[in-house]
Amino acid sequence: MIEIIKAPNPILHQKSEPVKLPLSQEDKALLDEMYNYLKVNSDIAAGISAVQVGVLKRMCAIKTIIGTTVHSYKLVNPRIVKHSSKKYYLEEGCLSVDEEHHELIGRYDEIMVIGYDAITNKNITINTSGWLARLLQHEIDHMDGILFTNRIEE
């Protein structure tokens, strides 16, 4: 069973390292465990990055339902390669931040992410907007040592 690292643990502010492909059995097992955690502990939308379980590797699991479509990823080395100039602002929460925050966090409305997906075992490109774009940006921020609370604007 994985244990979520909570703020203010300093590991959450460290940059994660790229992951070598093909994935090791250890990395596959961690991604599976993270994804299964989301399936059990999340009703609608969630993501978890390896750093949130104490592993400084550029990996995350995402499971979200938008309308009637389920979006599931086990992403390795994801990165944003393109984004809109338009941002939108909403409240955010995080598995690693227990306190409630009601400040609005600005995120790009549209993004393009590339990376390796361990569900399909392929390099993928995700062109998305809205909620999934926000979720991906949040998880990629984790890999760069950034919590959503660091994005609260004055």
C-alpha cells in the first residue's frame, strides 16, 4: 500500500528525474500501484505523481471521467510541448495538501503533452483542454517540485 507524502515535506519541492525506457519491473509496479490507488480512492477525477509517494521519478497516473468518457494514463516522462496563451482560474486540491484552499489557480486552457503511456505501451501525444489539461499541468508541476499552493497569485 502506498503512502501519500504530505506538505510541508521538502521532497515535494524537488525535481524528479527522467525514467529510462523500457520500464523496469519496479517502475511498472509503482505505476500500477499508483493507478490502483486512484481507482480505489477517487470517484471522478484524480492524479498522483511518483514524488507524492516519495519516488523522484517523472511518472504519474491519471484517472478522470469527463462526461461519459474515461481518461486513464500511466504517464512516463510527460512534458508540455505546446499551450494556449489563454488561462482560466479555478480552485484546486491535492492529495499532498491537507488544508483547504479557496484561491484561484491559473492554468493554460489548452495544452499538448507528449510522453510514454504504460497502459498502451506507446509514446503518445495528448491534445486537450479544460479539466484534463488542468489535471495534467498539476501532475507535471509535481514532477518539477511545484505544488499548486506555489501558484497562488497575489
